[in-house]
Amino acid sequence: MNILVLNCGSSSVKFSIQLADGDRELLSGRAEGIGEARGRRRWRHGGDAEAIDQAFAFSDHEAALRWVLELASEVGAIGAVGHRVVHGGEHFHGPVVLDSDTLRRLRDLDPLAPLHNPHNRAGIGMALQAWPDVPQVAVFDTAFHHALPEHAYRYAVPEDWYRRFGARRYGFHGTSHQYVSRVVPDILGRPSEALNIISLHLGNGASAAAIQGGRSIDTSMGMTPLEGLVMGTRPGDVDPGLLLHLLREGVPPQQLEQALNKESGLLGLCGENDLRAVHALAARGDAAAERALAVFGYRVRKYIGAYAAVLGRVDALVFTAGVGENDAAMRARILQGLENLGLRIDPAKNSLVTDGARAIQAADSPTAILVVPTREEQEIARQVAQTLGHVE
């Protein structure tokens, strides 16, 4: 069975067609810069070289999704569609088959993720029109973190805020952290229930998770994806009093939301949101870029220490996503000084560039340090197939 995975973001649409067993990808790609004057589209059939159209503008998500549906029709019959949905709130604890009741409840969650969930629902609507007789499943970024203990997910705010507004930690990047928790036991040759893992999803969006026995027990993102680590354009942890001060000073809420989501993080610190560009600036002596690298690395290192305390024992520290998988210099910066926690990196192994998962710890490191390429689309397809009863 071919499973189409759709991931509709605020300005992009990622897609993949996977076999139900997750062993082979038939098609993948993404539309970028949606709604901008200059966009881009890229796609790959199976093991073929990637095709890139550097100057293709999509007027809106509907236009981008039409292109995706055209490409998908070339692969063959679609047996199911899996949709990445960012926020499941307290309603959705795992994958769910989409029906009219589910769609209504999804719409009710828009206030929790106004920059993401409406676009996710747009993809769902178009896919339902294109394949009305094909089962479609929503897979939630927040679901893996539903197991958080109450002392980890509750904020110390008035009880009424929790009851009326759902003010609590939800966590995100769940499909990535769940994929890590599923493959690391095979890499180490140890059962999942015996492992304590710190998973670092480091990309333009970034989050950490403490995973015990295959279950998330803490994570850095909160009610929204703004909390936690420094990101490309998001600040991570910020004193709420700062935001109140800005509101009192006359900054409109809409401007504040725009700044927190699109103008902060690395971009706010040095004018670049891509760590490759930040490294290049720092190499030329740019003080703001060096400061941005220091802040980014420090925040990750601080969370490693916190989650080591939460877990009590760390069996594996895992780097994943774009920065985690490809930025050896940042990995080394993050781990500098953590030898007392049993985290000793091998510089030669860290510098190697390979496609698959690999260990980069020194021979005398008591804790495994792994680089694991994330496969979020594969994880979504697996959950779709499992929900529909096609795999165990």
C-alpha cells in the first residue's frame, strides 16, 4: 500500500509517498516560499537525483498542493494519506482516522497553533477532495509527549488558566523524537524499556526530549513551539515579564507574535537564521555571529544537564535533524565541558560525514553519543499503517 504523507507548514508543503512497511520511499519533495514572489520546488522519484526548480512561485497552499497531487498521481494508487498536524491539544493522544467529528475538533485547536494547524487542515481538506474514498489519518507532533507526568507538563499558573485555556506543556517534534526512541534500541542492541535517552532535534526549529523506557518524560517546547532551545527565528526560553513590558510599552500583540516567531533566535542575534551562514560570519570575525553560536550551544548544553538530572542515568545522547546531523562543529561546541557527565566525544568520528546513523563517542565514554538521521515521514507512514491495521 502506498501512503502519501503531507506536511503543510506556514510557507511550505513537504510530502512523501512511502510503502506501508516503511522500507522504501517512492516519491518525496517540497514546495517552498509559498505566497512569496520567488519560491522553489524540489522533488525526487525513489532513488533518482533530486530535481530542483529554483524559481517557481506558488501563489498559495492550494496551488502547491495541486502540484503535489499531480506528482502523486504519477506514482500509482494512493492507499492512505497521513497528515502531520502540529497541535493535538489534550484531545488527541495518538494517530486518529479523520472523520467529520475529528475535523470539527481539529478546528477548535486552531487558537493553540494559529500559525500551523490551519495550514495542516488546508492540506487535509484538499486531500479529502482528491481521494474521498481513501482513509486519511492525522498524526500529531504533540502525541508522543502525552505521556509527560503531571509535574512536568503543568505550569505554575492559576488553575483556571489550565481548565479554561489549556495552559500546559504539550511539546512538539514528537514524530522525530519517537523515531529516535524506536531506532536507538536497535542501534545499541538493548531493549527500549532499559534505555534512558536524551534526544536533540536541532534544526531551524529545535527541541530536546528526555525519553525513559521509550516514553517522553520531559521536553523543552511548551504550550507552543516558542519555548526551550534557541532556534533559527524563535527565541526559546524568555522571561514572560519581558513580553508584558513590551506590551505596556505599546508593542501591538500581532507585532510581538511576528517578532517571536519570525525575527528572534539566531536571526535576532546576528541577522542570519541558518547556522551555516552564522558559522561563515563567525569565521570572518563577526562578533554577533560568534555570540549567536555561543548562545545556541549554551542553551542546548544546559538542557542536557537538566535532563541528565531528570533521567538519573543517560545511556544515549542523540543528535538529529538538519543541524544535529550535519554540524560537527556545533556538536563539539555543545558537548564541550560535559565529560563529567560521561559524554566524551571522539573528534575524528564526529568529523566523519556519512548518510546513516553512527556513534561519535570516544572509546572511554560511558555514554553513547549518536548521530541519527531523522525520518519523520517514515514515522508518520508507520503510524498510519499501524492505525489502519496494515502493520503491527
